[in-house]
Amino acid sequence: MKPIRKILLIFASLFLLSSISAQEESEVPADISSSEETAKSIQPADFVLQFEPGIYINTESKLVSAPSPVVYPISVGFLWPEHSVFAIQPTLSFFMMHHLLYEDKALPAEIENRTTTTLSFMLNIPAVYSIYLSNSNFQITAGLGIFMRFGILSPGVKEGDSGWSGSAGSDVKKINSYFWGNLRWLYLTLGGSWLYNLTPQLKAGPTLNIYLPAGGLISDGSAQALLISAGIKICR
């Protein structure tokens, strides 16, 4: 009986080892296939860079404020997913300009009459519709924008200098209150781009964007701070 028990014990041990080995082998491909599926489900995105000089529309009196100034936004963002008919393109633009306060309104200013240097950020979150051609693609964009403006006292201007509200320091506070009051930060954005395939990974071409001051149109009935820009767009 002992030899039989030994044989049975050997076979049982071999069976147990083969079962464990088979289980481990079955688990490995599952993990690999799971990670592969996860990787496939993550869609790649294109990095977006734009340089688009624009006109900042001033609808108020030019006797006090500046004519509609030219600004020079630089924009960075991403297009996700890439190579898709429908996508989103969050983009952040930055430029600087000067403002003064007149009749409780923040108006563009010439450099000699400025009160603030205004740091301007436009967060644009549009949907993108792409039409693909043989070696290029045309993009149409529409979405919402948040215009974030922060006025700081310009170099050479002192807080105690005379201002419309009494002093330059108090003018700065009122200018910033004007920027953020009555939804003047809310914009609608429209745009179009025509991108050429320079290489399989690099596309570039002209772009046009219009930033409509939706909040200002609603609260003030004015297109003050309407921004129209045109320039070059690069995607990689």
C-alpha cells in the first residue's frame, strides 16, 4: 500500500502544481489584455499653439479713451481627441493692454493716459468640427469663453496720482470691479482654421477667431471689448 500512496501523492502534487501554473498563465494574458484595452481607450490629443494679433473693439468716446487697440494674444491648448470629426479644444490666451477709468467704465487707454496695465487671459472652451481633405483639414469652432482681466497700477503711475474717482489707486479698484461685474467676463466664441499637413505629426495654417462679449451685450447693451483676431495655428 505504501508504494501506491507514494504514487498517488506524487500525482496529486503534480496535478496541484499544474493547476497553479495554468491559473497563473491564464491570469497573465488577462492583465496584459486589460492594460492594452485601457491604453486603446485613452485617445491621444494634439498640442495647440496660436499666435493671433487682434483688434480689441472700443465703442466708447475716443476723445478720452484710445481707439480700438491692436493686441497680440499668444494661445496654448490641446485638441482632444486628435483626428476626430468632433472634438474639444480648451485654450488659454494671454495678452496685455492699458486701461483708464471714465464714467465708472474701464476703457482702453493710450500709454500716456494709462492707469492700469491689464493682464488679460481668455479661457476658451470650444467644440470643434473638422472636415478632412486629402492633405489638409478645415476646423469650425464654437463655444464659451471666460475673459479674466487683472488691472495693476502701471509702472510710473502712483496710487496718489489724480484719477477719475479721486486717485489712481481707487481707479484701479473700480476698473477691476468693472471687469468682473455684470457678467462682463462671459463670452461666446466662434472661429475657423485651415490646417495643412506639413508632416504626419505637424499641422499648421491660418486661423480666425471672434470673441463676442455676451455678458456685456446682456448687461450693457454694448459690444465693448469685442475681440477679433487672425493669425497662425500650429498643431502637433
